[in-house]
Amino acid sequence: MTPQILTAASFAYDDPTNGGGRGAAVVHPGSVPVGHALGQSRFARFGRGLDSLSLAILILAAGALMFRPSDLLPSLHRAPIYEALIAACLLTSIPRLLAIGATRSIRGNAIVALLMAMVPVVVLSHLAHGNTYDARLGGVDMLKACVFAMLVIALVDTTRRVHTMLLSVVTATFAVAGLSLLHYHGVLHVPALRAVEQASVGAADEPGSSVLRLCGIGVFNDPNDFSLLLVISLVICGYAMCEGRGVIARSLMALPLGLFTYALLLTHSRGGFISLVTALLAYLHVRLGFRNALPVAILLFAGLLTVAWGRQTTFNLDNPEDTFQSRLELWNHALDIFRVSPIFGVGQGKIVDTLGYVVHNSYLQAFSETGFLGGTVFAGLFVTVLVGLWRARPSDEGLSRLRPCVTAIVASYAMGLMSLSRCYTVPTQLVIALGATYLSLGAHYGGLVLPRFDVRFVMRIMVASLTVLVGIYCIVRLLLHGAS
């Protein structure tokens, strides 16, 4: 009796077209001896196990980044938990990273090329001024952030894995928001959460009055940063309630949805409110189309104004003491600095030495610190991802239903960066990586083509970035109190 023979091709252990499942062995006559095939089967199982381990470590690293256990437990203050997890994930994911880092892969995916370009533009911004010390430190920090983004793109390669990553974001946000709210209301007292209690004068309040603004911990120890994380988690919960299977699964999202909404209101963040409106508009437009989305958006916006009326929805353009005007002043100074060093900028992180503050606008921060070169790379990343999501029409049903969620996440974060300076941080790279992952999956299934990194693409993002810069300039000229 002739033994059964298995083909080597049947052991492609990670098949994105299987919705996150794994390829099964298929019997074919006359190809590979049984012993060799069984060896390949063991190797495939080992590869699947290593792949799953890498994803688990990546999720733990993302959770450690957002939850920051070292900030809560003094004994872990100097423990490099996040760095250790990333290093472990990097070691177990080398084959995948080499695959997406190959020259052919970079040319075929302009988003990956721009992500990798963030490292040299940061280094050049310092070297242009002869600062080799900061070039080394800034380059290493930017490399760490880019490695995280590349790991997300390499490992989150199925729709199911995208869902897993989104769920991990919601879980970490729920833990952070829960602890912050308990401390805010005096139920718990955690020394590391003292920064939750921040006084801030509201534009609509009486002179000298103040409001307490809810903050997170770690990298989100600022009400505006924390509000962006809350908006992203709200989008994910809304997606789960709309697209989830089963009444129980949808009902489970009601608790975090309510918690995140309440926490967002307590941040009193104008940028967070604008990001939320952006998320709603993007989600509804992609999900329902313009005509159907318009009446729903008007009703929701009216409801938001009713609930969030106060500092979050009030802008006093005539008051030079208003925080909105102070932001515009910083933007104006950043534009002046850009005119002085238009090519390579003043150096990553160096604008604080000149202004005494960050710019509170990530795009202007990138242009002023890393010049037109770095600003084009940074703004080009968000423009490329958003245009790709806008045009995407994936043939896979699961990806198609996920598109409004990913679009709303990227759009809301991109809008939130208009009032924050977070050009080089890991959360920013994570959002870009989620968009890039979705586009890569869409290109695999069909329905979109990834942008190639060529001369035409470079010219397009230069024009787009220049448009962003001119748009910000026009906002400053029109709204800045006393601007000539």
C-alpha cells in the first residue's frame, strides 16, 4: 500500500485569508515523503506557537505602556518592564520583521518606508547642528517607537488579531480609567495618582475659578493625552456594540462605554471633545454614507453639546488670556522658528529650549524641530493612512465592517494631535501601525492597492504636507488675537 504523501505548500502556518485561522494540512499524492512532511508539520506547529507567543508578548507590552505598573508600585519604579517585553517580542519575531523590512517590501509599502524614515530625520535634525549626543539619544528613542510599530504591522496580520489588539487597548484603558476615577472621587488613595488632581482655569468660568481635570497615569498623565485614549476606546466599544455577535457580547460593552464617557467629561479637554466629534463624523460617514450619516450626526452633536456644555465646548477667541489663544501664540512662534531652520529644524525636542513650552501641535512640532523633511514624513504618515482608509473597499466582509472603526480611530487621533505634541511617542506609532495593518490586510484580500514608495509618492506627500502647513498658518492668521 502506497503511503500518503503531503505537500510542503500545505504547511503555510499563517494564512491571513482564513480570518485568523491556520492553514490545515492537505493530502496530495506524489510530492514529499511522509517523514519529511511530518518534520515540516512539527516545524509548522513550532512556528505557530512562536507566533502566538510573540503576539501575546506584544499585547503585554502595549498594556504595560498604557497601564504603567511601575507608576503604581514603587518597588517596580526602575524595572524596565516595557523594554524587556519589547526585547522579548523582538527576538521571537525576527523572521517576520526581516520580511517586512526587506527592500522589496519597503518599496511596495510606502507607510512602512515612512515609519522607518522617522529615525534618520530625527538624527539629521541634531547632526545638522553638530549635536552628536542628542542625535544618538533621539535616534535610539525614535527607533524604539518605530520597532513597536513594525512589530504591530508584522504580527497583527489577521482580522482576528486586529480585534485582539483593540480589545487589549480597551482593557488597559478600562483599568487606567477605573483607578483614576476611584482616586478622583476619594475612594482610593494612590500616591502615583496625585497628578489626577490638576487645577485648570476654564474659559467659561468666573475669573479665578478652577476645575479639576481627570488624568491618567504614565504617558497619559495629562488630561488632553488621556482624552485621546478615551476617545479611541469609545470608538472600539461603539464598534463592538454595533457589529458584535450576540446580545451578551454587545451588552458587555455598555459598562466600559459609560465609564469612558464619564471619564472623558471629567478631563474637560477641548481637544478630546473635538477628537470625539471627529471620530463620530468619520465613523458615521464610512458606515452609513454622507446622506444617511448627516441627520444622525446632527442629533448626536446636539446631544454632546447638551452633556458636555462648559469648558470643553467654549472657545473665547477675543480673550487673549484664554488657553486657546495661548496655543495659537505657541503655533505662531513655532512658525517663526520653522522659517529660521526650514530644512532640518532646530533639533528633535529642542523647541522647549527656545519657547519654554512644547508647541501643543504635533505637526508644527515636527516641522519646527525636524524641518520640512521631518514634518513631511510625519504629516505624510497620517495623510497616507487616512487616504488609504478613505479609498479602501475590501472584498472581505469582516474587514469591510471593521473599516469605520479603524478610520475613526486614526482620524480622531490625527485631529487630537492638533493640540498635543506627541510626534515621537509610542502611542502615536501604535495608531499609525493599526491603520497600516488594516491597509495591508485589505491589499491581501483585494479592494485596495498599497501605495508604492517612489518619486510620485514622495511628490504627493510633499504637496500634502505643505497643504497641512499652510492650513495651520491660515488658522493662526485668522484666529490669533492681535495677529497682523
